[in-house]
Amino acid sequence: MEAAINRYRILATVVGVMLILVCFVGLPIRLITGNETPSAIISPVHGLLYMIYLVVSFDLYQKAQWPLKKMAIMVSAGLIPFLAFYIERKIVSEAREISALQQSPA
């Protein structure tokens, strides 16, 4: 489960940074200057990484056996700027608790 947690952490951070770049670099440059190049590069990269993030999130969701609501929270993290960093911390903390419980002898 630790590998799934690490994959999730990395993708959540990267997707969060890319979303910030889309919202606070690509979009303003496009709207203010009319130059669509940064947005045309950053937005598809974010979209691709977000799709990979969804797969990685689903993998962690299944391994942790969380309710569907938790998956919805994880999905929303890649859609709202800065939310990815907050959600990533909470999800990783909860996942590590579950991992520790699964590894401890019963």
C-alpha cells in the first residue's frame, strides 16, 4: 500500500502545481495578451496528468477500501486550485493509518 500512497502523493502534487500554472499563468497570459501558446501547452499537460491522477487515486481508494465519498473528495482535488495540497495531506495521513493497521499483527 505504501507504493500506492507514494504514487498518489507525487501525482497529487504535480497535478496541483499544473492546475495553478493553468489558472495563474496560462489563462491570464491568454486573456491579457491574447497569446494562447502557454495555455495551449500547459492545459493539455494538466489534463493528461489529471487522468493519470484519477487512475492512481482509484488504486489507492481500492486498496484503502474507502467509501465512495472519499473518492469524490480525491477527484475534486485536481479541479480546484490549491485544494490538491490540502487533500493530499489528509488522504496520505489516513492512508498511512490504514496501512499501519493492515500491517500490525491481529
